[in-house]
Amino acid sequence: MSVQIDRFSYDDAIVRKFTLMTLVWGVVGMLVGVLVALQLAAPVFNFELPFLSFGRLRPLHTNAVIFAFTGNAIFAGVYYSMQRLLKTPMFSKVLSEVHFWGWQAIIVAAAVTLPLGITQSKEYAELQWPIDIAIAVVWVVFGVNAFGTIARRRERHIYVAIWFYIATIVTIALLHIFNNLVVPAGLWRSYPIYAGVQDAFMQWWYGHNAVGFLLTTPLLGIMYYFLPKAADRPVFSYRLSIIHFWSLVFIYIWAGPHHLHYTALPAWASTLGMLFSLMLWMPSWGGMLNGLLTLRGAWHKVASDPVLKFFVVAVTFYGMSTFEGPLLSIRSVNLLSHYTDWTIAHVHSGALGWVGFLSFGMIYWLLPRLFQTELWSRTLAEAHFWLGTIGILLYIVAIYAAGLTQGLMWLAFDDEGYLKYGDFVETTLRLIPMYWVRVIGGTAYLTGTLLLGLNFFMTWRRRPATYEVPVHEAPRLAAEYVERPEPASPLAASGAHVANLAYKLERFFRTTWHRRWERLPLTFTVAVVVAVVVASLFEIIPTFLIRSNVPTIATVTPYTPLELAGRDIYISEGCYNCHSQMVRPIRAETERYGEYSKPGEFVWDHPFQWGSRRIGPDLHRVGGKYPDLWHVRHMADPRAITAGSIMPAYPWLLTAPLDVDSIERVMRAHRALGVPYSDSDIAGGAAAARAQAAELAARVVEQGGPEGLADKQIVALTAYLQRLGTDITKPEPVAVEEEAGSVAAPQARSGEAGEAVAEAGGEGAEGAS
Amino acid sequence: MSDERTGPEAPQSDHLLDHAYDGIQEYDNPLPRWWLALFWITIVFTPLYILYFHFGGGMLPNERYDQEMIAFYDRQAEELLAMGEIREATLAELMADPSMMNGGKKIFQGKCATCHGMFGEGGIGPNLTDEHWLHGPQLMDIYRTVRDGVTDKGMLAWERQLRPAELMAVSAYAGSLLGSQPPNTKPPQGERAPRAAPEAVAPAPAAEPEPPATEAAPAAS
């Protein structure tokens, strides 16, 4: 049998492009990060400009660092390592280019739309549906390119890095698609098909696994290639790779509900989220061990090589965050940590430490190879390392302290059993010094990245006139392949008499069977999909089908047209970035905010607005808490009402005209989602909105406020805020028979919402009380 | 981690597998034992936790909350009973108690000042320092307004947010602002009505305050 030898060379031009954009977007994302950090320390940095206010910029920061910086870093690493691990150039140069330019176009679209307030308001899934479709298309292009490359490989078995890439590609596609199913109401507006509890569940299934499959698995893949390369050492344990890969992929998916402890999410889901997070600890640490123990015998190199320094710190932070994650998922710990800066510190130790440093290490390793010259300055790289490390430490120490301070202050009762810090702003003022330390830490980290930029530029300047393109040789894979027999089982060798099952188990745990899978990438991919989908469905199906998860509350009715418009403003301004709408069932919260939130209260909430962070107080029971005028004045100048508040001012809401004409379209989209607006409700939507707006504006004048607000955005937002959380205290509707001809489509969630429907619509629901 | 060859995971076998990917080789090291043990512990813990919290004696957050609230309302009901009937004179006495006034002031500045101003000069809500009153000049009038609110005018019913003693303290404090002359006062609203001395007021505490226990407890269910 003659073996055909192929000659081929790798495409490094695409890697150069992705690497450059990693740096560019990294700087942009971190710069926005420093700005939002400044805004929290001193609200004057919001500049009273809509497109620079915290609520719009925070999503820009998160999206930029996750999808732009990390995204490009991943693609650079994947394109570089995949070709070499599979001994073949990428499947298609055209697809590589489409992938690159498509991804950059998406980032630009995000950078334009988010500051304009165009958002879906789901964290890390803020981008609106046209951009989401583009993401899906570009991701499929990437997938085809990657799987095409795998299909054309000249390496029989696929290496562990490729396993992680496969898991990333298929899982991110699933997560992205199912969390972004929306009904559009125009080009830049849409509403998710899920509401309330279900929407929250889907969002955090997505949110948690985006961390898992975008910020963990692809970077583990990158670690498995670049770390042994840089250290020139074999990987510590192949068996550990197998076990930790499969357990990570399977267990990760379940853990999403730990973002929703103590919320209206059913307790069983929250329990599963916690337990699977605990089980995730060791699978995550498997990656850390394989990283750190691979360095055995190479630690002397770490002292001298900035690349390895970055890797060691990255893997250490990975270990730290993946210990902290399970810790935070424990319900009683979460009680203290949730909604506080603790979470922010946690994600930044992961993002700055693990993701950032791994990417930097990779780039420093790549630069001389991509530009075929020496790195311009090793000293500068060392400086970057130390500046970055100090930056991370300043950032996280300050923000851990802030998180603990805040959490403890929120929960503190005095000796007589009443809230010790009844005023929310007291708990904010205490954090300001720590916020300044964060600004310093973030700036140090950003400065380090700029040093990388300088090194990058100077190294690039020393590149050869034309890049050398080495030609490689490898035999083409033969059609036939006989796997080597598995090594004999020690159990069998010992001659012990045990049940057949024991042999099977023994074989399973020895993982020798896995070798066969590694040459069958299709089987392998199907197995990954099965692991991910099965785990997802175990939680998704009950969440959607069991009615008792969301007990119906008869007095909870759909929003009035004006309130809907106000809700859109709330979403667009990104209020959810600082305010939760979810009072947890603990006395420290019900004392502060009012009755705890019930699942049935959110059945018309497309999308849910529970939030994940309380930079300001919870708003679920803010309805009726203050007079209308309070909201008007507070939006115009929060510090005139609450001294020390760090909320941005929103003066434009008092002057920007309210878009009444789109209300009908918005209502129609909601009806398509099952909200029972009748034809006449929709036809009269604009008129009803104007009437309620006029009423509210008149009340504001009566209370001594400015005139002429009836057609301004502020009335809609105020109407929405005054409605929040008030439905459960309304009197039960008197059993109106099902005369409601206005029921458009019976609701899956609240099929017998007949009574609720009777109250719905134009004049029926009086918003402000 | 100084000398890697002495630790427990030091390469007992360090048996290199006979494959390499772009030059990367792999050892066939066994899983670290402590790692495997912890993994198993977290797995075994799962059914035990579920059994205890969902089918056994463990309390889930809502149940724990209900218990906490019942205990709290019991205590509050006792406190209320111990205080006896609230009348004009009770509140007037509080005005002479510096510690109550300090407490009242703190509550006022935390809760009331956003609408009535730091010194009661008025703002979104009416001025509390002049002799003009929308809901009556007596301390009991203030107390009732604070307790029940005037919801259509934007005044909250504070009964559910403040404990009984706090309600009284803040009402007495608000009453004590009469005649103080802070800067930037809001123009008078309502009728001009001087406040009568406590003895002159008929002891008629209308709308007996219900113990909150009966009202709020069902909401906790």
C-alpha cells in the first residue's frame, strides 16, 4: 500500500489579522471599562449625554471584551493551532476571510447600536435581532470552516484542543439561537418569545454557558496547544484531559440557575444549579492541573519567559475563579454575594486574569512567529506582565471589599431587629473609595495592554519584506484504519473473579475506549451535542411545562400602552444594569423594598428585567412608592433628590418626544407572543397612551412640577415605574365571566387568565396609584 | 511547587504516550487521587442534598422566610400592645424625649426629606414648618397621614415600612418642625390652622391601628 505524501502550507495571514484585532478591540473594550468604572466613582463622567451614560456603555464594555477582544483572541488561537494540529491549512480561505470581516462588522454594529440604546436587555445578548442573525451566520461560517478543516486533516486522531474547539462551536450556536428567539417590532426592536421566569431561565442558561463555552472551553483548547508549546513539555495527563473534558461539557450546562437563587425561579431549578456548580469544581480544576502540572520540570523557564509567566498567572486565576464559582453558587453564600460587587470581582478575576493573561501570553508567543522576527522588547513584555498583575490585584481586592461591604450592609439589622442601613445610598457611599481604587487598577491593566500594542507595532515593523511560507509534508490519511488493541485491563490481568459489569466499569473509567472516538470527529461531535442538549432539556422542559412553577395571579394584568412604551425606554436606557426587579424572600429585603417577588407577577414581561446587580436599589416595588413628580425630578437630577447618589442624570427624558406612533406595533408584537391585547386595544393603543400620559402630566403639574411633559418620554417611564410591582396589591377582580372578547390567544402559561384579561387594555389598567 | 519531583503527583510512571500533535506529547499519568476523591464527594453530595432539602427536614428559602416573618410579627404585635393607646398627649410627650427626637430626625431625613426637604421646608411635598395644613394641624393628624398616606397625592402609607415606634417618632419629629424657619420654604398650602394643646384635643383615636400581624402576615404566604 503506497502512502501518498501531501505538501501544504499554513495560512498565517488570517491569524495575523485576528491577532491585530484582538489587540485593537482589547484596548477599546478596556478603555470603555475604565470609563464606566469612573462613572461609578463619579457620576459626572456620564456627561449627561445619552450615548455616554452608564446604562448604555456597560453593555458596550461587556460585549467588547467578551465578543470583540476574547472572540478575536480565540479565533487567532484556533486558526493558528487547528491547522498545525490537523496538519492541513484551513478548509477555505474565503470562509476564513468572511469569518474575519463578518465578525469585525458585527463588532462595529454593536459599537454603534449599543450607545444608541438599541438593546434586547439580556446580558451579553444585548445585540438586536438583525445583528444576532449576522452572528449566527458568521458563526456557521466559522463552524463550516472548522469542521471542513477537521474533515481534511492529515492527523488520524484529534488532539484535546480540538475537542474543546468542537464543544465551543456547537454549544455557542445552540445557546445563541435559543436565547435570541424574538418577535421583531421593527428593525431595531424586538421581544423575546419567553416571558418572566422562563425568560430569566433561558437568559441565564445562556449567560452562564457563554462563560463556559466562550470564555472557558476555547481558551482551554488554546491553553492545551500554546502552553505545552511554550514550555516544551508534554501534557501532564491524557486521561485527565478526557475525564475533565467530558465532565465539564456535561456538567456546565446544568449550572445556569445558580444565577437565580432566591428569585422567583422554582426551587428545584435553583437546587440543581447549585449542585451541578459544586460538581463542576473538579472538572474545571482538571484543566488547571493539566496546565500547571505540564510545567513540571519547566518552572525555571517561567522565571525568564514572559509568555510562561502570563500562562501561569492565567491558569492560577482560572483555578481561583472556578473554585469561587461553586462557592458563590451555594445558596447561603449567594444570599450575601448576589447583586453585589462580589460578582463583579469574580468575573474580573476570570476575565482579567484567565482570559486576558492567556490571550496576552498567546500573543507574545505568536508575535515572533507571525512576523518572523524577534519580539521587539522582552523587557516591555515583562513590564506588561507586572503592570497587568498589579492592575488585577488592585481591581479585585478593592471590588471584593466593596462586594462584601455592600452585602453585609444590606443584610445588617440593628439590635432591635430593624435595618441598620435603611437608606440604600448609605451602602453606596461606603463604596466610593473602593471604586476609585478600581479605576486605578483598571487603568494599570489598560496601560499594560497599550505596552503590548507598542511591542506589537515595533515587532511588526521589523518583519521581513515577504513572509516565508514553509511547506510541510505529511502522508494523506488512508481510508482504512485499524485501531490498535486496547491495553489489557489490569482487572483481567489480576485474574479476579468479578461480575462482567465490573469489567465494563473498569474499562469506562480507564478511558481507553476514548482513543477510538478521537479519530471519529463526527461521532465525537454528536456525543458533545447529546451531552449538552440532554443536560439542557432536563431543566428546560420542566421549566416550560410544569404550570405550578409559575402560579397564576389573577390581578396581574398586561401593561397599558403607555407603560409598554415606558418599559421600552427603561430597557433602552439600560436601567437593568444597575437595578434589579426581584425582591428576594429574606426579611432584609422585604423590609427595604416590600413584599418579595412572585413568579406569577412576570408573566407579561417580555423580556424579564430582574437584573443581576444592584448598583442602585431594587425597583420591583417602586410603583406607588413616590409621587410622580419625584420620578420627574429624580430623572432630571438624581442628586437633587438623594445626596450622594451615583445614578446618571437623564435630563433628555424630559425633552425627548415620546414615540406614540410605534405603540401599536409594539402591542401587536406582544400579542403575537400571547399577551391578550384585543384588536380594539391595539387600534386604540396610541390614544390610550396619550390619555394616560395627559393624566400623569397633569398630576405632575398639580404636584408642583413642570408643565408640558405629556408628550415626553419621562411620562411613559414614570407610568411604567409607578406600575411596577403594584398588581398583587390590587383587589381581586370580581368574577367577571369570560365575556372578554378581547382574548386573542389563550396563554400557554396562564391558560385560565380569563379574569386577568378582563382588566387588560386601554383604560382598564390604571397605572400610577 | 519548587521541586516538582517530590510531590505526591510526581511522575510515578510519567509514561509518554506514543502520539504527538505538532510536537505536543502527552503523559499517561493517572488522575490525582485527591482530585478524584473530591469529584466523587461532590457527586455523592448531590442526592443527599436534594433528599434533605426537597423531601426531608431542610427548609427552602420561602419556608425559612415565612418562619422568620411569623416570629417578627409576633414580636411587633407585643410591642404594639405594650405601647397602649396612641393619643395626642403620647406624641407630645415624645417631642420632649431627645432620644426619640433624634431617632425621628434620622428617619425623617432618610425617608421624608426627599419630598419634604431636609428641614421640612417642603419640595415635592408640602412645607411642614408653617401653620398651613392640608390634613390637619394636630400631632394625631400628622400621625394618621404618615401611617395611612394620601396615596392620590403621592404620600406613602408608611405603616408597612416603619415599625410602630418609628411611626410615632417620625410623626412627633415632623410635628416639632412647626415654627422653625428653614430657608427656601415652599409657599403655604391648605388652610391656616393653629395647633391646639394636647389637653384640648378630645381623646378620640379614630381608626384604631390594627396590629400589622393580621394585615401583613397573609402577604407573606
